[in-house]
Amino acid sequence: MNKFTKAIVRTPSKSLIKGLSSANHGIPNYELALKQHTEYIKALISCGLEVTVLPPDENFPDSTFVEDVALLTDNCAIITNPGAESRKGEIAAIDEVLSKFYRNIYRIDDPGTIEAGDIMMVGSHFYIGLSERTNEEGAKQMIYILEKYGKTGSLINLEKVLHLKTGLAYLENNNLVACGEFLIKDEFQSFNIIEIDESESYASNCIWVNNKVIIPLGYPEAKEKIVNAGYDIVEVDVSEFKKLDGGLSCLSLRF
Ligand code: GLY
């Protein structure tokens, strides 16, 4: 894996408190979310990334979960088409930003829908989860674009979780953090699986950044397992984003 050098994040808007949530986890505290977001940016910087911080967008409560609106690769960017109705408008704002970094920019079109929280990169292969947000047509369009650049993709049926990366994280060197339904899927049995207990499932959404792993604060067993696999850990408290089903990965685009 080449190192990541950059990240894009979007500051949470005050409308964050109206973000989508699948369960009653409570309403996020906006001031605390802002503080946590600042610490998250510091964590990315500590892993060697130059971070572009986009301004809050009050029109879109979930727009801080910037990962969902684009897939960034080493030679192209693909703007997604979110499956959540309230998130579709987020893509307009990402176009201009990406044109500063990419010459090759593509889009996923209706009836295809896809959110990049459903996409996990493993080298030049991309696993795409079919979820309530990502449909087969969206995944096929994504793979068609990736194949132009010598990359491949395959589909994974999701059963319970919101996004593929809700329960999976690839840490390079064939090491895969996995939880719940992903532990038994045939597609992942050739990886060295770092199993996360259901009680700490939120920590299975962690991110590899240049040989460090950023994990959510408060999951000691998951932390120990990832440390034992040989990684330096950076912990960040993201409790306010968890209330909206948002994981660590959702808060940034890394490239
Ligand atoms: N609240 C994040 C999402 O549902 O997309």
C-alpha cells in the first residue's frame, strides 16, 4: 500500500442534530461534536496527512460523514449517488473540491445508488456491500469505472449493518478487522481476521493510516487485539457521531 498523504473532512453543521439514525442513540451534543471533530483532524495529522477542512453545510445534517460521497483512488475519483434521499444533495459540493486534486472524476447515476461507506479497498480490489443505501446498479457502475484503471470489484450482501465498513476494516498486510456477519463470510476467510466481539462492534470501524490505526476511544478489547497485531494506535472519542451511526471512517476521505 502506498502511503496516504491527504484527507478531506467537513466540519459538522449545527443541523447535525437532525442527522439520520437507525436507533434511538440520543441526540448529538453539537459543541462536543465540534471538539471531537477537531481531535479527529489532529489524529489524521499525527498520521502524516495534510487535511483539507471543508466548511459546515447546514442544508445537509449528515454532510460531515464525507466518506460516503466519493471514492478516491490513486488515479481517479468517483462521486457517489447516496441512497439516502436526504443525502443526495451532498454530492454537488464535493465536485469542486475534488477537481483540485483529480483530473479524472466520474459519477454514479440513477437508478444506481452507492455510498462509499459500503466500499472497502484492498489493494486494487474493491469490496462493495449491497445495503439499503447501495444497490446492484450503483455497484456495477462503480466496478465499470474502476476496471478502466485496472482495478476490480466484487459484491457482498449485507444482512444487518448500515454500511460494509460498519463491521469491517482492512489494515493492510492481509489483516482484516471484522465483526458479526462478516466473520463467517466466505469472501473474507483468506484474511488474517482480527475478530471484534459484538459488545465492541463499533470499534470494527477503524482506519489504517500509514501503519497507524485510528480507533474509537472506549473499546479496550478491540484496542488490545489491534495492538497485538502489531499496530500503533491513535484513539479518538467520537461518541457524538456514533449517535448517528457514523463511524471513524465516515468522517474523512483519505487518499
Ligand atoms: N447518519 C449517517 C447516515 O445515516 O448516513
